[in-house]
Amino acid sequence: MSSLWARLDFSYKANRAIAGEALIVSLLLCGLLSFAGYSSCSRRSVEETVTTDLARQMSGPQNAQPIVVQHPPLPERDPDIETAGDRIAEAIMRLRRHQSSTALRALARATSALTRANRSAERNDRERELLFTAIHQVQTAENLIARGAIDQAIKQLNEANRNLDRVNLHQP
């Protein structure tokens, strides 16, 4: 039994000696690699000077005038239609967040703004018809919300917003 312990003790000492030598060799290799990496990084960078022709730097002709594009003026802003559109957009956002009661309050404010806009004396028949259609779409959306058909209500409100855009932009 003692010879077995002697062999085990010897193999343990031998393994320990080999592990120590391997550690020393690996540390030396790491040191060499670090030195090689440091010496390659410490080289001076190359500076290059480029001279360009001044005439080539200009992107266009010397006597070029800026181009002015004139667009027709935007239509005048109707505050009632803007308010109604904002309230409809708010209602759509609230419906997507499953806040039906807040959406219904926003739609009530949109309906009152649309009614005020429809009473304006400056409206032509086509604009009044579009506003009436938008009011009807908002009311239909309110009924759809009451029945729980949220997706259909959102579609109705998007169509009402498109009608308001047609009124505000005087499009067919």
C-alpha cells in the first residue's frame, strides 16, 4: 500500500511541475505577443497632403442663380375643421389603446366642431355635403363603438378624416 501512495505522490509532484512549466511558457508567450502588438501600434502614422485645384472645388457655374420654385399658397386654415380632424385623430388613437369612453368624448367634440363648420356662410354645396357625410360617419363610428366593433369604427373615422381633408383642400 505504501508503494501505491509513493507512486501517487510522485505523479502528483510531476504533474505539478509540468503545470508550472506550462504556466511559465504561456506567460512568456503572452509577454512576447503584447510586446509585438505594442511595437506595431507605436509606429508613427503617415501624413499625406493633397492639393486641389480651386476651380474644381466649385460645384456649379460661377454665375449660377438659385432656383426659386413657387407653389400656390396653401388654403386658409379653418379652425373648426382642424379641431374636428384633431378630435377624430384623438379618438382613433384612444380606440387603439382600448379607451372607448375617452374616444366617445373626443368624437362628441368633433361632431360639435363639424356642426359649427357646416353652419359657416362661406361653404359651398359640395363642402356642406362633405361635412354632412363626415358628421354621419362620426355618428356611425359612435354606434359601432357602442356595439364593440372597434376596427370598423376606426375605418369609419379614417374615412371621415379623408372627407375633412377634401373639404380643407378643396379637392374633388
